Amino acid sequence: MMGLGNGRRSMKSPPLVLAALVACIIVLGFNYWIASSRSVDLQTRIMELEGRVRRAAAERGAVELKKNEFQGELEKQREQLDKIQSSHNFQLESVNKLYQDEKARPALFPLSSLLRDGVDIVCFFLAGGWASGWV
């Protein structure tokens, strides 16, 4: 009779399997090294992009502040323009009303004769009428 341990082979690995395992470990190590270096490169790039985003956000905030400032200034100028325009319209209406009132009232001296006489009087004074005795 045979013993229980005689039929078993010893647990020795063949050199080919051992070489394959070493090759797998080398390939896995190389892949890990490549992945790690890519990861570092990507982390560096992420940090650069985050810096750009922060700068862009700061610039955007400054631009928005300027925009709000200019909009406030524009609103003030529009209000001033509206005041000036309403004042102008009021003055124009006053002049038109005065003109209509003068037009409706019978005049003792027509305006055209006053202007003509006024021009004649100015010409008379410029010609030296009082000094030369034209009275």
C-alpha cells in the first residue's frame, strides 16, 4: 500500500510561470508609473485652469462693477436730459401761448410796423440824425 503523500507532486512552480508572473509585475509597474505621471500632469493642468477661472471671475466682477457704475451714470444723464427736455418743452409752450395771446389781441401798433420803425430809428441814430439836426 501506498502512503497518502506519495502520489502528490511537490509544489514547485515551473520557471516559465515564474517568468510570466515577473513580466506581469513589470508591465503593471510600468503602467502604474505612466498613469501616475499622467495623473500628476493632469493635476498640474487642473490647478492652472483653476487659477485662470479665478482670474476670469475676478475680472468679470470688476467689469460688472464698471458696468453698474456706467449704467448709474447713464441713468443720471437720462434724468438730466429729461429735465432739460421738459424745461425746453415748457418754455416752448409758454412762447407759443404768448404768441397766440399776442396774435389774438388787437394790437395798437402792428408788430411789422414796429420792426420797420425800429430799423428806421436805428438807421437814423447810426447815420447821426440827432447830431446833424434831422429831427
